[in-house]
Amino acid sequence: MVNRLGALVFAAGLAAGPALAREPVRAPAADALVPCPEQGPGFVRARGARTCFRLSGRVGAGIDLRAGAGTRSAPSAAGRFAIDTRTDSDYGPVRAFLRMGHGRP
């Protein structure tokens, strides 16, 4: 009885395998971002919007080794994330910049 139940579960798993391995559904291309080369490299905007933005950042990780009496090591990590937005208004260009970081760059 147990062997039949195990075989049934195994067969159900084999039958469901291909259904679980299909590709995820992608968003339609109409929602894609449009480049803003007039604002500089890396700037994009959403379709129909006037504001261009650029997301950037970096991450670093390592191990801090200290020699001496009783060698010690500690992990070290640093990261930074920045958002730069630019919009042309009736009064001239408007820019907002936000940078968040942690640790040593």
C-alpha cells in the first residue's frame, strides 16, 4: 500500500514538472521606458511622462583582516544608491538628486 502511494506521488510530480517550469509572463512592451539622451547617459522616462530619471548605485564587500596578538577578521560591506531626476519646466530645468549610502565606499 505504501509503495503504491509513493509511486502515485512520484508520478504526479513527474506530470506536474513541465507545468511548473514554464517561463514567467513578461510585461507588455507598451510599458517600456524611453531613453532621454538629452539629459545624459543612463536617463530614461516612462511613456507619456516629462520627467527623466536615472537609478545608479554600487555595492562592495570584503573581509577586514587584522594581524597581531590573536588574529581577527570581520566582514565589511558598503553600498550606495542614487536617484537623479530631471524635468524641463517653463522656468528652466528642475533637478532632484537623492543619494543613500552605508559603510565606506
